[in-house]
Amino acid sequence: MRKNTLLAATAGLALVAGTAGPAAAIKYGERDNGKHPYVGLMLAYVEDPTGALQPAWRCTGTQMDADTFLTAGHCTFGADAVAIWFGEDLTDAAAVGYPDFGSADATGTPFTNPHYDDAAFYLHDVGVVQLDTPVNLDEYGELPELNYWQQQIDTRKKDRDSYTTVGYGLQWSMPDSNGQGRQSEALRVRLQAGGDLIGYRTLGGGKTSDAYVVLTNNASTGGTCSGDSGGPTFIEGTSTVVAVTSFGMNTTCAGTSGVYRIDTADDLAWLAPFIG
């Protein structure tokens, strides 16, 4: 999640219906075990008054071709530069050079959907990073077909696809009020979890905005938590990214979670020049 904190009511992982906020790590997840090596942890940097880059917040994203990294708009918005690490276990910061900009596996320039509004991030929550130097992998993420999610919403529940969401970050979170603060069973480790489509909600944009869908988030299927923002939702068993993690319902990562759909005509048109 952006700045490793949940956004307040109007931000959307954002908190939905007045309580949602941008998302952060995989809940009830399991180790990725090399299944998605093209999913990486991104760290956003901002320039200080001297012009030096300072680490600011971290998210997750997907390498879509040799020079394009896909993530959430609230992850790229406000960033001056981005560094990316693709290791599955980045907990040993010294070993991987985290958070040193020059030690990352890739660096690049962030771009945010031009319609993005930080006060209603869930409506156009997609961004990309154009890498300074190409990253050559055996496999990359793929874009979905046009109106994929509408087809799923119109399909009977038993016939719908299932999903795999991947991210780095918290596996569980405790409220500050109990004296423990935000906690995690996994930090900077690539995890994956399942998920099923529930539907879509109103948030600020109303159903006609059709910007995001809601997935299950429980001990049975798994779900997202703080640190997973921008991470991919794949059609299970494929490398097709149909959404990016956008928001959660509360600071303890309980309840459902929202993912920003990237299958609409306007988003696919914006992404096309970046993703070759």
C-alpha cells in the first residue's frame, strides 16, 4: 500500500464506503515458490530539497515486457523515481541492497493514468514504470481481453474463473490501539493467495464507474493486506493480469478487498503504448 499506510475515507488498498484505503501484503498466503518471477517489489522515491532521492513507499507490480512494469496508480503518483527488486525473499536487506536505489534489479520513471485523482484513486488506479534498462525474462505478464470482467460478472458463479493474487508485504495486521502496532508474518516476501469474484461496490464513483471489482479475502481463499498495492490479480493458472490490487476495507486487512480492473477500453488504450 502506498506509504505503507492505509488512506483515509475518500482514498481508496483504499478503504471502501468511507472506511477503505490503498492496499498492502498477501493475507493467508503461501510462498510463491518461483511461480511468478516477473512479479517484483517496487520502492518509490521522492527528491529531497537537495535533489537526492529518498525512499518513500513500497508496492508490488508485474513486469509486462522488457521495459514496462505495471502497478497501481496510487503507487506511481507523486513518485520521482522507482526501483524494483524481483527476488522472492527480500527480508535480508543488506544482501539485496534494499533500499539502495543503485542496488535494485531495475530502476525507472513512473507514469500514472492521466485521469488519476488521489482523492478518488480507485476510479483510475493504474500506473506503469518505464525501466531505464530492459529486464529480459523468460516470461512476462499479459494484458486481459477487452471487457473480461463484465463477462465474468454476467457468468453464473459456479462457472466463473478463479484468481491468484501476488504481492509482498504484511500477512496480517493488528490495530495500533492494542499496543502491538501493525504486525506481519512475512515482510518483503513474495506470496500468493487465491480469490473469487464477489461483485463490485459503489465507493465514490457509483456502479456506473465500473472501475473495480471485489474479491474474497478470507482464510479459505486468501486475500490482500498492507504492502500488496499494485500487485497482480492473475486468472488462475495463467500469466494474464486482469486487475491490480487497489484497496482494503480496514486497517486489520479483514473483509473483502478491491482490485482495479484493467480490461476497459480506456485503460487498455492508455497501456498500449507502454506495453509492446
